[in-house]
Amino acid sequence: MATIELCERVATRPTWAEVSLTALRQNFRVLERHVGHGVTICAIVKADAYGHGAVECSRALQEEGARWFGVTSLDEAIPLREAGIGGNILLLTGFWRGEEEEIVRLKLTPTVWEPEQIELLDKAAGERGVRHGVHLKVDTGMGRLGVAPHELPRICSALRSSPHLVLEGLSTHFASSEVLDAPSVPDQLSCFRDVCRSLKQEGFDPPVLHTANTAAIISRRESWNTMVRPGIALYGYYLPFERAGREVSGSGLRLGVRPVLSWKTRILSLRDVPRHQALGYGGIYVTKAPARIAVLPVGYADGLHRALSSRGRVIVREHYAPIVGRISMDLTLVDVTGLPGIAVGDEAVLLGTSDGLSVDAHEHAMLAHTVVYEILCGISKRVPRKYVA
Ligand SMILES: Cc1ncc(COP(=O)(O)O)c(C=O)c1O
């Protein structure tokens, strides 16, 4: 019988993402300087650090002094603890029944908003003979997670009956912090302050208060409290801000962070095609003149958004080369007509800066009618991440 020898797989398909840990560290320092010493930074590294690699990014941030990390759930926290992340790990979206013992064992900080969560955690902490910190989330208007302010008395009574828990933090999340004239933001903040006051009257005074994501960190100093939760700014981006329904930018709305991730590939094949040649699925793009087309080994299965078909561009040999035809699962065509010296194996930059030219995730997001977050999180696991200084 034939035997198949299994050997360790070496990634040879030349499509990869470069993650600059130097840029990440610098962005963290920029944020630290921006908020000053009195405000703690909780580095949001959920969703595999927005596609950048949570373990590697958290390690770099820990070395840079980060002491708080935000993930969505226990599944995301475990690899961080295993990788030696010793600081506080905040579980932003609570936990599932049955996870409470692991949460206490790993000293994770769960977000809670229901009496049942408090009871489960208290029991788990009691069994270990420890006191465990929790953060209460209040829904001040996002309409997503959190206790409604009028339900606070139930939470307070559950906390009072939980001798093994400490209410260490209180949080909320803004629905529209990037909208500079959104009345919901001051409304949410004032609701948050009311909740702080009510909790004090009930005998609780959590020291860690946090509400601000990237947009609020940049534009609303009054929202910082004692801790802020930047995600996208760490990775070098922030949202376009809006006022009166229109995009605005201005020096007061810039932080000086820079993109951490570049995405690259190499030309797999070059073909000279005549005029009137239909290219790719559906033949939606037809050449107007003889053209030289490069085939790139990257497609929507890698996370290159199909909406960039015949709209996006890459950087090759110091030029922008337009994407032509439909992006398919594994391949993308770009027009490299007239580019001098072009050859199979040449590097093509999908996201990043090269020779003074740049394509960033904002551009992809705009063309795909989505947000930078989805572009970054959408770069699939098939794309190996290489960590560079
Ligand atoms: C609760 C919470 N806090 C903070 C963040 C970080 O937001 P941003 O990436 O806009 O800074 C997120 C991201 O979605 C979040 O869900």
C-alpha cells in the first residue's frame, strides 16, 4: 500500500501580510501621549487584533507597557494568557454559562450586565476561595449590551449577595462617537454619569470607568474617564468623522498614527492580450486596446473584497496598476500595460506604501461601501502574517 509522508507545510504561495510591530508600538505611544498619564489604555485586541495577530500584537504592546487588553470572549483570552500576557484581560462581550470557572482560574475580567452572570461568577470565585473583579456594562443608548439604568437595583442587589465579587469597573459604548454633532453622545455620557451617581448611592464606587473608543478618544476628551479602549487607532486608522451628515477632517481630528499592516503578493503570470478581449468571470471588463495583464495569486478567499473588481488598484514597479475584471476566489487581474521591466515574480502591494505611492484600507473600504474594520478583519487566515520590526 502506498504511504503518504506528511511533512510540515511550508507556505510558498507568495501572498502575505506584513505587520509592523514598530508601528504598533509607536501608535500605542501616540495614544498614551494623547490621553496623558492619568488615563489607562485598554488595548483592544479582539478579532485577532483586527486581523493583525492578537498574540504577537499583545506581546509587543505588553512590552510597551500596556496593562489592559480587550478581547471579545474567553476563546480569545486563553491564547493570550498562554502566550504570557499577564495583565488584565477584559472580556468585552461577557461569557457563556459554563465558562465562569475558567474565567476565575485565568484571572480574566468579565463584563457583566445580568444578575445570573453575577451569581455564576460568585459561585466560581467562592469555590476557589478568591475575590474576583468584574466590570458592569450599562446600556446608555447603544441598544446592544448592558444593563438598562432602570434595572440597576437588581444588579446592585445581586452584587451585594456576592461576597466573592468586586465591582471594579463600569463601562458603556457609544453608538455614534464619530459623528461630531450627534446629540446621542452627550446624552449617553450624561446617562453614564447618572448611573455612576446611582451606584455610589447604592454603596458601589468602581474605580475603573471607561466609555471611549478611538473616535471618542480623538474628539471627546470629556469621555475619557479613567480608562479608554482604542482599537482601530492602534492599527493606524481612524474613522472619517462626520458633521451635519458630511465627512470632515481637520488637524484636531488627527492623531499621527500609521497603518501597521501591509498586504503584498507577487505576479504569478503575465499575458499580452489583444483589444476587445474580455477578462475574467462574466467578461465584465473588455480591453479597449492591446494590453499586458498580470495575474495575481490573491482573491476574495484571501479577503480581497470582490467589490474592488474593476475599481481597486495595486502598486507595482512604482506605478498604480488598476484591477481589471472580476476578482475571483484565488486570482485577480491587474493592467500593467507599459510598465517598464515588469516580470513574473514582481511584488504587488495590495495595501501599503511603496515608492511614495500608497493604497490604504480606507480606500478599499470606500470602494467596497464598508468600514476599515471589515477590510482589516476580512484578510483571511490563508494569508500568512509576517512580523517585521
Ligand atoms: C466595546 C468596545 N470598545 C472599544 C472598541 C474599539 O473601537 P475602535 O476600534 O473604534 O477604537 C470596540 C470595537 O468595536 C468595542 O466593541
